[in-house]
Amino acid sequence: MKNIFTSQNALLLAAMLLLGSCSDKQDTAPSIASIAVHNPDFQILEDAAVRGGVAGTLSNKNPNDPSGNYTVFAPTNAAFARLGLRSAADLNGLQQSFLTSTLLYHVFSGNLLGSNLTAGTTSASVLQDASKTAITRRVIERQGVRYINGSRLLATDVPAANGTVHPIDKVLLATGVDIVQSAIALKDAKVFVTPELSFLVEAVLYAELAPDFTASPGSPALTVFAPTDQAFRELGTLLGVPLNVPADIRRLPKTTVQAVLLNHVVPGGQFTPEMPENSAVKTAGGGSLQLGPFLNGTLTVQGKGNTMPASMVIPDVQCTNGTVHVINKVLLP
């Protein structure tokens, strides 16, 4: 698998550098947008840039940088496919405003070369939170491989007329709000056009745990494993208590819901490359979760009461008070 992955990276980089060299012969380097247009491995990024209204921006010089440059961490088609986005039509499943914000989170104002992407450093995106503060990304190194948050750098320093492109293997996600508000945004269909995490939001409210997941001055960062709505429906089948709609959560004892929710919380906001593989981690509820191997940028996670581990459906969502990993099972104590 490693050899295949390395070969794919080499082909990807070679294709982009070839594009750049052809443009040099024409005395015209391609813009960042042109690289996406002419490289088939960035087809979905191109479609997303058009729908998100940023294609024009990335075709031109950056007016806010003296050198006129942008740096873009560019998700490949495979990166979008991990979110079920395999065609331009699939992008219609996302709210346009969320798509635009997501694309802006991939952009740095200025030229940020690969040599500056060292472990422990951060970089500001052009996406801002409600206080007009730039939302940052951090560089993580795991076993000699560099990641931007949880996204692996596939190559660096692909030159463009208006900056630099760094291909990555996952779409970067940031909400600009805390964990509770992020979940509510999903419930209210402000991310996907259909609601998600509706059962989780109802459970948090019923268990009176919203303050525990809300950002406040001095509050510690959290890692939260967030079960999908389908995960809760499957839990209802397992328990023999149908959970057909979010309000059905209230048919369960409040103390039980509290214990289950706290079993999904681990102190410290960690992206997947920072998480210890094949290890037990302590939860906020006093129990533990078993993390599986670190493979393809994700880990499985299993509660003591689960017969099978949960997989990460959407890993590495950055919130203002930690990181959320959406998973496909409820983790039982």
C-alpha cells in the first residue's frame, strides 16, 4: 500500500510540475485556479471553487499581499470522495455558504512554502470567526510525515502565477464556533442540506451537558466523537427502545444518557495524527475508549460496551474549543 501511495504522489506532482513547465515555455505560469482546471485530479476542487464563488479570486493576484500571492492547500478528488463528494452534483448536498467557508479555510494570504511548514507551527487562513479573527491550522508530524490538522501533505511547492499549491489528502474542515454550536449548525441543516447530529444535540440538551461542550474562557480543549443520527437509530434497535426521532432520546434514563455522552469526550483537542494508535484513552466520564490503528489518516474507536469499533465518517473538524470526529456508532461505557 505504501508503494502504491508513493507512486500516486509522484505521478500527481509530476503532472502538476509538467503543467508548470509547459506554461513557462509560453512565458505564462498558470494561476492556482488554472492548475485545478487543467489537472484532472483536482476536478472536484474546481467544481467546488466555482460553486463556492472563489474561482475568480484564485485566478487573480492577491490584493492583500505585497507579492500578490495566495497559498492553497488543495484537496484531491480522493480527498473530496472521503466525504462522499465525487461529482459536481454531490456538492449540491452542501449549503453554499458552508462550501465557501470551507474553501477559504484552505487559503493562506501570501506565499507559504513547504520549508515553512514545520511541526508545531500554525498558519492563519483567510477564513475568520465571528470576532473577525483568522482561523488557524496547525502543522503536525507523525513518523516523518507532515499533516495540516489531519490532512496529509501529498506534495509541496507546486508553483503558480499567483502563489503556491500544496496538495492534501483530506478536506480541511473548521466551523469557527464551539462544539455545541457546530453540532447545532449540522442539526439545523446549515452544513448539509439535510439535518445531521440531530439526535446528539437532543441528547446533550436532555442530559443538561451543553455547558460542558461550550467554549468559555479558560475551558480546556476537547476531543469529541460525535455519533451520526443513524448511529443513534441503530442503538435504539440494540436497546429495544425505538429511536425514530430525536425526541425519543428522552425515553431513556437521563443518567444513562449522561454516562453515554461523557464516554464520547476525551480531554485535549486532538486531530487524528496526534492520537495514539492501538491505545486506551481516558474519557470525561471516567471510563476508557480503545483506539485502533492509524490507517489512511483515521483511527477506529471502541467503547467497552461495543462489540465492534466505530469508524470515523468525518474526522478532524476543528471547532473553537476542540476537535470533533463524526463516527458511525454510539460508544457504550
